[in-house]
Amino acid sequence: PMSSLSHFDDEGAGRMVDVGAKEITHRQARAVGYVTMQPQTLRLIDERKVEKGDVYQVARLAGIMAAKHTADLIPLCHPLGLDSVEVHFEAVDDKTVRIESRVGVHARTGVEMEALTAVSVAALTIYDMCKSVDRDMTVGPIGLVEKVGGKSGHYSRDL
């Protein structure tokens, strides 16, 4: 039945899940995503020679801001006062950037969507800042790699 999906009632109507009775606990989530590009594009980023500015710094700020606005972007997502958001970048080879976000909160619901949103927007920002020199860039995969806290407990995987 539709009620087994928490965002739908028995008639199939969308709803925001009522988390009011849940205990406030510390919750964390980590997400990872990748942007693949031409090697010369990654060199431009690393050497801070992209015309639009320091790509990693702009993408970091975009990711943090996006995490804070997740409830405005994803329907039925609970607005949360986040305790922390971090966005980190690492070149994993000569053409791939790995983006990792870490989000923490003391709340009644988790921050998986905030972590995923941070990575997604950071990746899109890299694409936007570099598209004038490399239209062949690709974004993805993007996924949740860890969740801590809440009733469902700890979740972890590699991506």
C-alpha cells in the first residue's frame, strides 16, 4: 500500500512526515559525488587559473548554502537548523574531482538530503565555472555514503 512510503497517506496524497514525537538526537550524514573533466581543465582549477575565480572556494560556498536551503528545494523535506556543513574536494586522478560533504544536526530527522544537496550543488558549480573551457564534463555518480543517528541506526558504503 501507499502508506508504506512515508511521504504518502493511505489515499496516495503527498504529506510531510510528522516527526514531532521523535526524540531529538545527534544525526550526521556524508555524501560523495564526482566531476569528470579533461585533464587540462583540472589543471586550470588546481592552478586557480579559471577566469570565473577559485573554483573550489566558490563550489564549497555553494554547497554549504545549498545544504542550508534543502527544504526550499526538495518537496516535503523538513527545514533544519544545521549544526555543521563541510564540503571537501580531492583530485582522485588527472581528470576526476571527488566531492565529499559532511552535515550534522541535533534534530528529530536526518540530514541525508542536506548532504546530497551540498554535493550536487558543489558539483554543478564546478561544471558552471568550467563549462566555457570544457563542455564534455560529467557529473556523477552522487550518493549517500554514511548516515549516523536516528531509529534506523548506522549506514555506510563506499562510492
